Amino acid sequence: MKKLLIVALLFVSTFGLALTDAQAYNLLGGKHKTKNLAYRINPLLETKYHSPFKTAMASWAAVTPISFASQVGTNRAQIIINGKDYGSTGWNAQNTNYRDLIVAGNYVDSIIDANYYYMSGMTNSTRQGVFAHELGHSLGLDHVTNTKQVMCTSRAGRAVITPGSDDIAGVKALYK
């Protein structure tokens, strides 16, 4: 009986923990009305951030039903990218989603703010990961703890710069 208990504990400790490592996506409770999103890069955003942002967009577009088109001039964009030195805030970038109703409804705008205070010293690859993460928020995804998903916070040790399988599943569930 004692041997059976030891074998059972070994099995649970070996395989049971592996089963708990799988994380599903988390949703914020909103999304844009369309899969075809317009974006605008604020003219004041430093040019060194353009390429990592565009690469992050392409990583989402390649694996989900989302497409992005640049809007310039007076055309309305659903995703706006800004940046400045916000100082020692604790965040590299942030996303704010605005809804068509005050507390519910679809997103009408998502604004991503890059914080130069932290991002200026990053490599383009790291910046790409930050922008991919913030784009995930603008698409309706929330944080997860799985470090192999782009929606894991950098403080928790995000290990990727492109959407992972759970990130992709979450966006596909939202934008069918």
C-alpha cells in the first residue's frame, strides 16, 4: 500500500504539474466591431519605434483573422500609437481601450502609449514584444501567467515576442 501511494505521488508530481502549466487565454470583455483595423502612428512617435510596432502588427496579422491598414491624415483609426517619456511609471507601454458605451460594448478606439523612459534602452526585438503585448490588449486579450504567451507580462518573465498558441486562440475566438 505504501509503494502504491509513493507511485501515485510521483505520478501526480511529475505529470500533474505538467497539466497545470497549460494556460488558456484571458479576455478583457470587449473587442473591435471589425477584423479590419485601421491604425495611425502619431507623427511625434520617434521613428525607432515604427519598425518594432509594424513587425508586432505583422505577427498578429499572420496568425489571426485580423488585418491592419495604415490611416493618415483625417481618416479615423481604431488603433493609435503614441509615445513620450512618461518617467518612472513601472510600465514600458500601456493600452487603453475606449468603448462605444461607457462601461460595455465594442471598442471604438485603442490607444497604445510607449514609455520612452524604459523603451529607449531596449533592443528592437524587445520593443516588438512590448508592442505585440499591447496590441493583444487592443484586440481584447488580458494577461496570462504562461511565459510562452505574448500576453504574459514582462514582469512575470515573458519569453516570447510574437503571439503564442493561446494568444492566437483568444483572438480567433473573439474575431470569428
